[in-house]
Amino acid sequence: MQSAAQLWLFFVVVLAVVVLPGMDMAYVAGSSLVGGRRQGLLALGGIVLGSICHVLAAALGIGLLIKLVPGLFNALLLAGALYLAWIGWSLLRSRTASALHADAPRLSDRAAVVRGALTSLLNPKAYLFMLAIFPQFIDPQRGALGLQVLLLWLIIALTQTGVYGALALGVAQARGWLQLRPQAGLRIHQGVGLMLVLVAVWTGWAGWRGQ
């Protein structure tokens, strides 16, 4: 098992990555704004589930396969950017702030979780993290590799829960204020859509340039 110092260092690195604006953060914020606290937290749950898949992929060497076959990474990059852009465009097209009303249609709980998981799985930043950073904190000489991987995933999951959970709750609180101000709510609603589109464009451009 890793030393306490190694685990603390891993936490610091993970925290630095999680707090950087990206696909996961943008999706949680958008979900919480449109669907409220519950939908934002369900989106977070999906992202945490996605992190399980990332850890398993790293453990099974799938991440290395993606690195060795650039076409796979490029396809993943494009799919993730297009998916996030589609969500953002659907928000950007809004002409009213009706989506912020308490009685407006909502995604089902299952759909919110699935979308969160897809956002995580299509996030190229997560694969780069698993390729470049995650293996550095696995020490075969210490044994108990399964336990080492589990501890690292727990740090990732708890960090995501803390950061994105606070974001979801904060945005949901602001949503209540916006419901009383329809015009401002519409502008914020469209602004979040634009943010998602811009994040998608930036993710695709930055990731592709790095190839």
C-alpha cells in the first residue's frame, strides 16, 4: 500500500485537476441550473461512476492502447466534444426561461446519471490523467495492487464529490433566485449553454493539437 505522503500528494494533484474548468464541471453546473439540486447531484453521481471505468481502464491497460493507437484517442476526443456541444446547443437555443420553472419537464434520474457517466467517459482530460499521472502512484513492490488502485479511486471520487457537489448546490441555490427573474434566468440559461459549447470547442482543439 502507498505511504500517507504519497496519498496526500495524489490528493493534491487530483484536486488541482478537478478544480480546473472542463467537461465534467460544466456539465454538473448546467444540470444543476436546468434541473435543480437533485439533477446536479445525479449528474455528479454519473461522473463518479465514470471514474470507476477510467480506473478499470487504466488497470487493464486500455489507456495504453488508446495512447498507442492515436486514431482511438482522436475519435474519443471528437465524440466527447460533439456530445458536450450538443448539450450546450440545446440550452443555447432556449427562447424562454421555462426550463428553470419548478414544473418544467426534467430528465429522469436514470437519464441524468447516464449523461453524467457519458460526459466522464468522453472526457479526454481523464484519459490523459490516467496515462500520465495515475500509474506514478502505483508501486508494485508494495504489493496489494488492488487495494492501491481502490485507494486512489476513493481519493478521486471523494474529491469530485466535494468539488462538484459544492458547485451543484451553489448553482441550485442561484437557480431559485433566477426563477423569480425570468429574463435574467434566460440569459444565464443561454450563457451556460454557450459555456458548454466553448468548453467542447476548447477541449477538442487543445486535445487534438497535443497529438
